[in-house]
Amino acid sequence: MRPLTLATAAALAATVLGGCAGMYAGGDLGREREDTRLDRPGRLYALYLGGHSALNAGRSEEAAPMLAAAAAGAPGDPRIAERAFIAALLAGDVTRAAALAPAPEAANAANQRLGRLVRAVEHLAEGRGREAANELGAEMVGYPHRTAAALVRPWALAQAGDLAAATLSPEAPRDRLLLVFGRRDRALMLERGRRHEEAEAAWKALREQAPASGLIALGYGEFLERRGRREEAAELYRAHLRREQDEREIIAALERATARRAAPALPSPAEGAAASLVAPAAALTAERQTELALAYLRLALRLDPRQDRAWLLTGDLLLAEKDASGARAAYRRVRPGSDGWAEAQARLAASFEAEGNTAEALRLVEAAARAAPGDRTLQLAYADVLRAAERWDESAAVLTGLIDRVEGEPDWRLLYLRGVAHDRGGRWAEAEADLQRARKLNPDDPELLNYLAYGWIDRGQRLTEALGMIEQAVARRPRSGALVDTLGWAHYRLGNLTEAVKHLERAVELEPADPVINDHLGDAYWRAGRRTEAQFQWRRVLTLDPDAKVRADAERKLASGMEAGSQPARAAAP
């Protein structure tokens, strides 16, 4: 279940980067310590301070106008201008950022180079390819923006009409990101120059270099479609889908090729440069350099506001920075009917569900699922939100629809999710069948082993087998409080109280705020004769916001202890 629209760029970037982690170290653009030495009139200082604080908190859209006003009020102060430049860029106002880009002597080297890149992108967006290429001349944009500049410059040269220079092979043997994406761009520009045999040779070489890449398969297939070789393109897409079944852009391309519809046009220079900037942005995202990744995405979107991958990744970055409103605005910019629209709608709904607004999440995902009833991503999102709303039967029904579509064995994760829905809906026999079937397909997944083992342990069934399963799961994930809790609970059910207490104490250390784990430890203490410690644990359960059943069980046990046949609390659904 790996969609091409977002994951492929990141995965390919990670593949070609290999050991280059940290290549962009030092990429934090906005978060700097406050300069309290500024001696400015009160209003100007307040603007600077407010903008600086908002920028450090990730609220670039709020910071940008304040810092721009502060820069206008202090035109000779390079520090304020640099802060305003960064804020405008992160907020997506690339035109303003280009006007505020620091002069060579007015900022640190990294931001000087970023300023050149920003000015070049603005020139390219305005159709001034020669000026853009001049900004990005050899050695003028170095670390950490060298790769991005090297990817953009050929497109600037192409816009300026210098295809001979634009199609020179990238020379960066240690920069594998540039080698892959730069060579992809070169293949496109060879086609632009009607050098079709050379273009095809370039695509074939790329296929050998990155055989699992959906982006390369898609690019080569589109080239074949534009050459009228639809059958070859369709076979290329089928071959890739045999490897990666769910890449929606490849699926859409296969449908287009077999229906003999028009092939996608070659990208314009601005569109090509935008797509190229998504690659280093994805690499930076994988390295958790959020601000620099966001800056590159803003540049990509200045060049091509229809770049859906960039909007999706922008939404993800903003959501990670706790800017839910900005993330939702980005997800809503993905075009209806595009390959990324379903994914954007699913993420939009998930952003509301994460805040506990299940009603809005359901409204969004239901509408989207009706608009695209065959879309797997939306159906999975719909099932997930229904599960969050505890509408178990409906969630299971949606998952059944997905499972029944598959010829042969379905994805084990679908069976696992449906098993959870059946279990929570009170149908353990159906849940057990799904979980067992999923286990046959993937016998080593710790979460699956834990869920099935806990289901047996909780019911007093197949305890010895369940113990072996949870021991296997804990060996793979020894720092999971939930898994160690299940291990302790298995020993408790088997009467091994010493082992039970040992593992449950460890589980509480790992997950001290989990009410169910604390409740289990209290039960084990009670059975082991440690009544005072048991009562302490049950009192602690009441402070941890337990659900109604766990609270009632703890209160009953505090009032009257544990009867021989009393039943413990059930663990929460994963």
C-alpha cells in the first residue's frame, strides 16, 4: 500500500542518497535565537519580536507581514531583512522573498546561496530564463543548496533557448540524487530538442539504474506514449505494477495507454524545474529538515501551482509543525480528478480525526468516497474513520469490499484491520479467522501477533501458544509497553505470578500513563498477595483518564478486592 504520489519521491530519494544522510545538515532556516540587542523604537521592535516569535513557532504566514513591516521600517538592518526573507519564503510568498533576498555581504553563506536560488526561481516563474541561469552559474550556489540549484539551472537554460547547455550530462559522481533526477530531466530535455534516440537511451539507462522507481517508469512510459508506442508503454506499466500493485499514477497511466487517450505533454521549463525541486524536498523531509524542505516546496509551487506532490508534502510538513489550518489549506489545493486528490482528501479527513472531530472527518471522507468509489486510499481512510467512531460493522463492511476486489490473497493488513473491527464489534469468531489468515500471510509482525495472542489470553484460550507468540513479538520489539503487558498478562493467566509481576512492572515503566497496563499490574499484585501495592495501582488507574469500564472495574476492586472469577479490563484497540 505505497502510493506513488508522496512516498515514491521520498523513497527514491532515500535510495539514491544511500549513505548521504546529513547532506543538508544545518538546514534550519527560521529558528534562531532572539537578538535582544536591537535598539529600535517600540513599535518596530514589537513587530520584529512578534514576527521572530511566530517564525520560531512555525507560524510563517503570521510572521511574514510583521517581519516585512519591520524590515521596511529599518531598511539598513540586514538581520531584520534576513528574518523577513525567511518568513516570506516559508509562507509561500516567493515574490516578496526574492525582493528581500540578502545581498552577498548581508547574511550567512547558506542564506546568501538560498537567496540566489529564490531569485532564480522568481526569474524562471516570470519567464526570464537567462537571468535565472545567471543566478545559478557554476559555483555561485554552493552547499547546502548546490543540488537544488543544479537541478533548476538546466530548466532555466531550456527556457532561455540554450538546449545544448541544458542537455549536458550532470557531473556529480558523489551526488546520487542529482545523478538520478538530473538524468531524468536531461532525458526530458533531449526529447524537447527532438533528439529522440538519445532520449530513449537515457530513459533505458535510468531504468537500469533505478529499476524499482515509479517516477522513472512513469517518465519512460509517457515518452513512449508521446512517440505513439502505447502498447510498449502499457507493458512497461504492467511490469511495474507487478512489483508495486497500488501506485495510482501508474494505474492511471496504464488505463490511459490502453484506452489510447492523449499522452501527457512535455513539461514546460517552469513545470520541469518545479518537479525537480520536489526531489531534494523529499530527501530533506526524510532527514527531518522540515524548514528547508518547506522552502524548496514553496519554490516548486511558485513555478507550478498545479504540482500536486508538492501540495501533499507541504500539507504533511505543516501538519507535523502543528499548523493544522495551513496543512488543510495545502491539501485542499490538490486538484479534483488528479492522481493525488484522493490521498489529499484522506489526509484532510485524518487531520480532523486526530483532533477528535470525527464528525467532520466522516463528512469529508464519505463525500470523497462517493466521488471516487473505486479508490483504495479513500476506502481505507473511510474504514479508519468509521473505526475511530466505533462504527465497527460499517468499518468491517468497507474493508470487506476492498478484500473482495483482490484476486488471490489480499493484503494481510486488510485482514488484520477487519479482524480488529470484528473483535470490537463483538464477533470474535470472525475476528479470529481474519487474524489467523493474516498471520499465515505475515507470521512475524509484532502488532498482529500481539493482537491475536491477547485475544486468546483475554479469553483463557490457547494460552501456551499465545505465550510463544507474544514472546516472539517482544523479542522483535522489546521496548513496546503494550507488547510487554501482553507477555505479563499471559503469565498471569497461566498462574506464573512471579513472571507476571516482573513483566507487568516493566510494561508500566515503558507506558506509565496507560490505565489498562496499570490495572493489570494491580491485579497481578493482588493475586501475588501484595494487596497494598495492588490498591495503589488501582487508585493510580483512576488518575489516568480510563474509559468507563476500566474505571468501574478499578472502583469495584478498590471497594471489595478481587473475587476469584472477576474479569480484568480489556486492552484498547490498536
